[in-house]
Amino acid sequence: MLIVTESKAQGWRAVAVYQDQTEALLYVGRSSTQVRGGYAEAYNEQLEADEREVVATIKLQQWQGAPDAGKWLDKAELRLPVPSRVTEKVAA
């Protein structure tokens, strides 16, 4: 039997926490640096404007434990990204 796995686990993630304490996964990566670099773009692309309005915080979490038996631990709170501006091309 051949088991294909990644060479390094995706052990970090950014999670948006809404005011009602529900959560939405924003970004998963191999390092905290990778997640910090990509979560803002994911926040603006994945969440609708009305969803972004009710985000209370964004958590940076790290996987602790074996791949099949562990849990996500809160490591830091990330800044809420500034809303992206859609630029319109004006026909000349």
C-alpha cells in the first residue's frame, strides 16, 4: 500500500471569529510567517462584505499533536485587514 503525505504538515492557520463566536477558516500554511503573509488577501477574497462587518477577531493557531490526534492552539491575534479597494477602469 502506498501512502502519499506532504513532506511537511500544514501546521498553522488563520481563523476569523465572528461576534457570535462562530468561526470561518481563512488560510492554512506551513509556518506562521506564511499564514501572516496570506491571511489578509484570503480575508478579502473569501468573506463577503456583510461577513467582514461582523468579524470580531482573527486568530493565528498552530496544530499541536499527531496528525490524527491533536488540537489547534491559539498563538496570537492577527490584525483585521483593511478592506480591499476595487479599482474601476475608466474608459478614455
